[in-house]
Amino acid sequence: MATLTTKMPIATGATFSAASLQFLNQLAQNNSRDWFKAHQAEYEETVRAPALQFIEQMQPSILALSPRLTAVPKKVGGSLMRPQRDSRFSKDKTPYKTNVGIQFRHFQGKDVHAPGLYLHIAEDGCFIAAGIWHPESKALNAIRTCIDENPNGYKKALQTLQSHGFNMDGDSLTRPPKGFDKNHPMLAELKRKDFIAIKNIAFEELCRPDTTNFCAEQFAHCSQLMAYLCFALDLDF
């Protein structure tokens, strides 16, 4: 599996500000299409423009971690997730997300279910994450099989993550997955439906001049997990 050997590029310049979080807070209190349309310019200035600037500044660091990861500063179809919610299957019919989501995903993935790095910004908390969220059944089984057959690499990745303040999170099965013994020593990991490492961060970290260096350093701590998941899914890293 790949290991991180490239020195992280130096990037500077604050992107987000208190105004970014203030807009998200106001949106949470006025989550309607009419309000958003009336405040579109404010959204562009305080949220979307800083997010796109952040993505652009992160490009060298993301590519240094792996040339297979993407950092695309586009309004639509890039690393910045769209503000509109998909409420078709949800009881919550509010039209807009009250957070900023940025994903640097593997180029062979087509959507949010691909292995990737993630930054989440919201009024109720911010975090950095890495891994794969809700993989489809074939990919999920491949990861479980890899953990069963190659546990040491996964254990080392977990140790590195935990030593830098990350914790595995996401949904898990209540019962052992089909085909795995209920007494398996890695059962807790095999029961996962998401393989996501998360570290909570203060929003103030994203407003500092060296925020891209800070985020690049945090993402680098996740490289072993990313490499392992790509190995399990037969993807280059």
C-alpha cells in the first residue's frame, strides 16, 4: 500500500471568516428559497467564494498526499458540495443545508460514496474527516474481507489516527455481518457500515492565515487509512 513520502507544500492565506459562520446561522433560522434568493450575494461572498479559495489553495497539498485525489474549485461539480438538500426521502423538507461540505475524493469515485478527505463547517461544530461513507454492498464486503485477511495494516492506520485525535465514526450493524464469526477479534470494525475517521476542530482554526497548512497536516494523518481503503477496493493511491 502507498505511504506518505512527499513533503507537504506550504500554503498560506485565510479563507473563512466569522461572516461565513454567521451566514450559516442565519440560514438555519430562515431556511426558505425566498430568503436564500434574497441573500444570494451574501452567500457568494461569505461562503462560496471562501470555500472555492480554500479548495484552490489546498490543491498542492491534496495532490502531494495522493495524485489520485481531486481538489476542484468549481461552483458546481467540483469539491464543494452544493447547498441544496435532497429532501425527497426525508421528513425534513427545508431546501438548504446549513453547513459547508468540501470533499477531496478519489478520482475514480463518482459521488460522495467514494474514498476521500472531507471538511465540514457548521454553526454547531466543525470537523475534518477521511474514509468512505455508505459504500455500496460490493465495496463494503471488499473492505470487510480485507480487514479479515489483512488486519495489521488496518490496525496501524487506526493507531496513527487515534494518536492524532481522530476517532472512527459512522453507522454499524447490530449483528455480525454475514459470513463473519461472532467471536471475530475485529468484529467491531467488521460491523461498520461507514469507515470514517473524524476529528473535531474549532472554527477559528479555519480563519487563521495558515489554515491550509493546518488542514493539510490533519489530512496527512489520515493517509494510512486512505491507502488501506484504496488497497481494499483495488484502487491506486
